[in-house]
Amino acid sequence: MFYYIIKHIAKESEGTTVIYIITYLLRIIKSLSKFLFKVQCFLVNRYMANSPSDNPVSEKYRALKIDEMPIIEKRQLYDYKHLLSDYLEKQGKPLKPIEHRGNNIPPQGTVCPVCNAPAEYIYDNTGGRGQFKCKVCNSTLNPHSAYLEKLNLKCPH
């Protein structure tokens, strides 16, 4: 269609040809704009009548209840020297370091993140699967992750 118009108008001079093409294209744009406006009005009227409701689709979700907030406790850090001296006072004998047997020993430089006890008081808790336990404060740890949670979240029930 455009080819036919351009070919028909190309017979005239170049300056007037461009003007005719521009005016014709502007008329096409204006008519398309009116058409799109009518389509938008139709769609808005059609879909606004079916407004979404706040009611859930399924009856199961109407019984949905939110749990209580968890109990947040701040983790308490200890000093292993004080814990060892408390053990000595209560038991009357010192807490002995672990005698490691076998291949499941903690890596060198491993310390307990809760009480800073050295590797002499840390033993393998799971038979070589990566979890260790401190004999002084009785907490579990993983030597490969140095992350220590500052907060403890507990179930309120």
C-alpha cells in the first residue's frame, strides 16, 4: 500500500512528495490512535466489571492462622577458663582434655565458638561426619563454618 502511494506521488516534484507522504502518514497515525483508544475503552469496561475480590478461592485458606512470634534469646558466650574452674569447684577434680583416638580429630586451630576452648576439649560427635562437640560447655560446632548465630530462635509452643 505504501509502495503504491510513494510510486504515485513520486511523479511529482521531490519537495512536494515528502510533504504528501508526511501528511498521509500523520492521518494514518491519527486514525490508529483513535482505534487504539476505542479498544482500550472496551477492554477497561469489560475487565473492570469483573473486579478481583479479597475472598480466597479455596475454603481451606479461610481457616489460615498465623503462628505466634518465636521466642528470641541472645546467645550467651562463656570463658572456658571460668567454666573449668567452676567444674573443679563442683566436682573436686579437674576436667581432663580429650584423648583423641582414631582418625576423627578436629582440625588444628579449632576452638569452640561459645567458650573459646582449644581443640584439646573438642571431640567428634558424629563419627566423622563433620559435627564436633565441646566438652567444656557442651555445645555442638562445625569447624568448617565460622558462623556463630548471635540470636537463638525458639518455638513459643
